[in-house]
Amino acid sequence: MIYFDQAASSFPKPPSVAEAMIHAVNFVGANPGRGGHALARQASDIINNTREKTAEIFGCSDPNKVLFYQNATIGLNQAIKGLTWKDGDHVITTAYEHNSIRRPLEYIKEQLGVSVTYIDTPEEAGSDLFIDAVQNAIEPNTRLIAMTHASNVTGRIFPINEVTKVAQKNDILTLIDASQTAGHIPIDMKKQRIDMLVFPGHKGILGPQGIGALLVEGNVNLLPIHHGGTGTFSNSPKQPEKWPEYLESGTLNTPGIAGLHAALVEYEKRKKEIVPRETILSNALFKGLSAIEGVTCYGTSSVTYRIPIVAFNIENINSQEVSMILDSHYNIAVRAGVHCSPLTHEALKTTDQGMVRASLGIYNTEDEVNEFISAIQEIAESYKEI
């Protein structure tokens, strides 16, 4: 199979990821932080070592403020709902958000009286217009800018460095969803002035599913959205105030965290590449698809402003139909539909048709790109004959 659905979940993984997870299951297996015996200490070491590695790679000052959750969605919910909101507070976000940001924002809007501004600027307009829109959206009661680093639909990269500068000048917190960029674009929270960063393990990092992280830089006051056992201060009816236990309740996913650690080690080996190979391949794919009559590619053609995602449609054919044809006739996996990002499709007027999204990773090849282009050429030509 040609797997061009890397933006949903990366596949395959480095062999060391599965090896680390198997070791954790077969030779550790104990509950981290829930006992003083040797295996419990080994499990805790896996967790703590991964906190330290994560903090090191992403420029987070305090490893204890690397918080592990089931996925990025829970991390984003903790970051958004964990802030102390009051009626009339204001949040700035974009029209390119995944529902993992949009829905928590809509929740606090409905339940707590928080207002939300969705910024929408054309992709071809560049970063200056976007930053102008951010500055114009700021109100005296703006408390948070919560936004994606890159669109999971079109691959559009947003100028977060400029956004965080504006936020810092106006004493506004920033929350960056790095679901599509972690593992592809280097991120340093301290240098880039990011207050909160969230990423999943299973996408560009090439780690396992079932593990994600929220990283907090500096003094951000969050309230836990989950309460329960932490393995410490067990006699108290209240959640312990010490991080990370304060914001982590229940048994952590030790095998998943072990796999994440292995994936982060692998990422360190490749992160110094000037231009990742998947970027070069996606650029070739964008050019090849754009040259096919009847195919419309969305987003900018510049690899400087796009991660390795190519979103497109063929004439007026439903995107789900194209996806099914690719799967059943060509053994090619892509994602079609609205990609949990309905505002993006509203902005691009593709809500009814959706889009076909081809997303590439480090294990994809030039031959696969050429085969994919040929398949789309055949599908486009076949519909013209109907």
C-alpha cells in the first residue's frame, strides 16, 4: 500500500518505537509512581526520562511541566478549560483550527461568556496581513491566542514567532497546537516565547498512538480538568499542588511514553536536516497534481509556507468517492472529507465536496509520488468520459 495519510497518523514507525513499547510491557509492566519496588521505579524512570527528553527538544524550562495525556485533544482541553475565565474575557484564534481547539473554545464561549474571534486571511496574502489581523483583533480583555501552527487541511504554516511577539507585548498568553508541525519543524518554546504547546506522539514525531503532551513554559496558572489518584499525597482529599501530579490523574500510559521516548531519540537524529525529504516530495506532488486538467490544489505552492500536505479536488467529484477509488483500485490511502476542520472548508468553499488530502512522511518515496500522480491523472480522465 502507498500510505499518504501521515497527517492523520504516521506509518510506518521506526523499529525502536515498537521495541521500547514491547520492553515496557514485557519487562517493566508496573505502575509508575505507585510503589517503591524496583519495577515501579523503572516505570517511573521511563516517564521521567521522557519528560526530560521532551523538555530538551522543545525548549521547555521545567520537565515537570511536561504533562502527558492520551492525545493532543486532551492536552488542548486542559490548556483551554484549565485557565480561570470570567464573563467578558476574549480569545483570538483562526478559521483554520481543528475541532480540538474550536470545540473547547465554543464550550467556554457558551458556558462562561468568553468571546472568540476567528481570524481568516487568504493563504496567498502572506504573514504580514495575518499579523495585522491579529493586532486588529486584540481587545482590552483578550487573554489568550490559541491557534494551530499549521493547518491539517491545506498544510498552511502560520507565523507563530510574530504572533507570540505581539502576544507578549500585550500580556496575552499563547497556546500553540503543534499537531502537524512537531517532528517536521523545530520548535523551541523559550526562544519562540510560546506559553503552552501541545503535540501528539503519533504524527510527525513517529511515535505511538495513545500519547500526547502539553508543555507549559513559565508561570501559567492552570486548574486541573481531571481529579483523581496521583500516587502522592494520597491522604488528602484535594488534588496535590505539585506539578506534574497536579495536572495528571490516573495511571499514565507507560508503554506509550516509552515509545514516545524512542521516537524523540530518532527525531533528534534527523531534525538538523535543512529541508526534510518529505517536503521535497510534497512539492513534487503539488506540482504534478496542479498540472492535471480538472484538478484544483488548495493552499500555497511555496514549501516555505506549507508542511508536507497536498489538498485537492477533481472537478466536482465528491472527495470521499475519490478516496474510495484510490483505496479499492490503486491501494493508496488518503484522507477525504472535512478533516475535523469545518471552518477551513467554509473559508475555501469546499464544505459540500470536502477535499482529498495527501500527506507525506519520511518513509514515502519519489516512486510513490509518481504513482499517485498517475492514478489521479487516470481518475480525472475517466470522469471526463462519463
